[in-house]
Amino acid sequence: MKPLPALLSILLLAGCTEPPPPPAFGDAVPLVSPGGARSVGPRLSATNDRTILSWMEGASPGGTLYFAELRDRGWSEPREVVTDDKMFVNWADLPSVVSLGNDRWFAHWLSYSADGAYSYDVRAVLGDGREPAWSTPITPHDDGTPTEHGFVSMLELDDGVGLIWLDGRNTLAPSAAGPDDHSGHGSTAGGMTLRAATIDREGIVGAEQEIDDLVCDCCQTDIAVGAGGPLAVYRDRTRDETRDIYLSRHLDGRWQPGERFSFDDWTISACPVNGPAIAADGDLVVIAWFTAANDRPRVNARVSNDGGVSFGERITIAQNRVLGHVDAVALHDGAVALSWLESGRRQFDDVRVRSLTANGELGSVQTVGRTALSRVVPQIARVGDDVLLAWSDELNGEQRTSSVRVPILPGRRD
């Protein structure tokens, strides 16, 4: 048996063990793009041991949704999901292709429902097999209005998928809000809403649910599952045009009304097209977002260590030259990687990445790529001991998809 002083020393040392430093990132290794000319809207999905890159290729009219799977030496040959002569091909409102495991798949895109510039519906298909055979297209909303439906985020369920999306059905109706109604919640007909529905494995759509009756018109949404259950983040909008980030929790089978999360007081008269991102790994949940409140552009984040029940104070990830368009992914050893776009030099913008630990410590900033396009939503995913990033770029006057693989390295403290 160890003497008491020695035992106390061991316990004191164990209790004072310093957490590991935030991970660093190595040099980016470019991957050969599987997309052709006019590739638009790349999106990454890393689920069930499969990493998928999806993108659109525009045509006249419409476009085609493709995807490729990451192999040891790079991307597989592209595979077509659907060609739709009414496909809405856009840089910000991205389609998706996701592996659900057991050779089950989900994909969605957007399809014009009328002649209006933003009159389009969400269309989704389920797939079976390693080379998916896709179902008949499904529309998760049943309003039938020629309005905007998009900015979809997906949640994998035991018996299918759950979706949230921005829904413009109420934009056709005159506002029922009185002149003194500035709540943003209540009698607010006439604005964009956030809605949810499920699609089971047989393609049957479950009952729709309205989560929020007034949200920002064209900012991306995001979903992650922490130890406390599913969480959804989005940009809200009040009647006085405050457009802060809100958080909704999925409890007892339903999404709860959104709660104000960012408290930026960003008042802007038009949609910034700049949504939040969320990443989760058990008790660790991180939400990151862009704001330009008080004319100070920055990317902020808040950390939860109890599965999303509570969050710490905001942490500044980047500022000054940032353009936003954040994404986030959980790493190992209690950390996440955050990506964003930053204004660079010589007409190029920088794709940057930085780690953040559970105790709020930041790693160094790494530039992993550049783009000649300012309207870009970089994507990030974790693949083993690397992170993978994808974004749109321009080469010889044609839009292309760029992707890189970046090793995750042990951090160090100077």
C-alpha cells in the first residue's frame, strides 16, 4: 500500500491534469474534383462510414444532382441522382445526398413550382442499394403555394428522416400583425416560417409542424444530435428586423419553439444569407455563427458541455475581414473544427479553419484554400484523422468544385 503522502500527491496530480491543447491542422492536400463544368453548391455528408460530396450542374433549363463517395485515393466517379428541368440551381440553397446506413439513402433538391424567381418546392427521394435505386420524388410540405421552400437540414431517425426547412407559404398573405407588434412571435402572418416534417422508410410524410412563425428569408439552417437530443439552429427575424440566431430543441417527439441564442441585436433590413452551424459529440455541443452587428463583422461561437442544455459565453473565432458562411464538425478529444470565409487579397477570398476545445480554448487559424467567388458556402466534415473541406471556385471562367483533405495534428502550447 502506498504511503498516504504519496497517494495524496498522485490524486492531486490527477486532479490538476491540464486538458490537451486545441488540435492544429496540417497542409491541405487538394483532391481531384469529380464535378464537371458549371458545378454549383457542393455539400458534404459524413455518416455511417461513408463520406459523400454532392453538387449540382446547371443546364438550360434546370440541372442535375450528382454525388461521389470518398475512396482511399480520392472521389469515386460521379453518380446521378436526378435530372430535373425545373431544378433551382443556386449557390446558397444547397441540395444533399446522405447515407442512412444499411444501404439506405436520402437525397433532396429544389424544383420550381411557378414562374417566380423564388417559387420552388423541396423534392426528396429515398434510395436502396450500394448503387442507389431512387424512389419517386416526395414533397414534404403540402401547402401548394408558389412560394419559397428551401434551406433544408436533415435528421436521421430510426424509421426514416426528419426535415426542417424555410417555408414561404405565409408570404402570400397580408400581415395580420398590428403596427405596434415587434415581438416576431405571435400574430405574424406574412413572413417566412420554419417548419418540420418526417418521411418514413416507405416514403410516407408525417404531419407538418411549424417551429417558428417568422424567420430570416434565406439563411441556412443546421441540425445536430448531442447527448441531450436533437438541436436545430437558424436565423430568426423580428418585426423590427433584428436577425439573431435561435435554437430549437426536439423534446417529446416535437420541435420546441425557438429560443434566442446569439443576443447580437443585429438589425439589418435584408437577409444576410449567412446561417449558423452546429456540431455535437455527446456532451460537447458547439454553435457558431456570423454577425455584423454594430458594423463589426465576426464569427462567434458558444460551447455546451452538457449536451446542449446550457451554453457558455460567446467566443470570438474571427473578426474584421470575415465574410461568414460558417460550418462546424466535431473532432476527437473534446474539440470541434470551425470553417469560414474571409476576405483575402487580389480578388480571392480565403477558406479558413480553426479548432475550439470544450473548455473554450482556440487553436491557430489555418488557411486551407482560396476562391475567386465571393458567394460561397464552404463545407467541412471529419474523415478519420483528417478534416475534409469543399467549396465552389472559378477556373478559366467556369465554376468548379474544389475539395481538400487536411490532417488533424496534435496541438501544442508555447
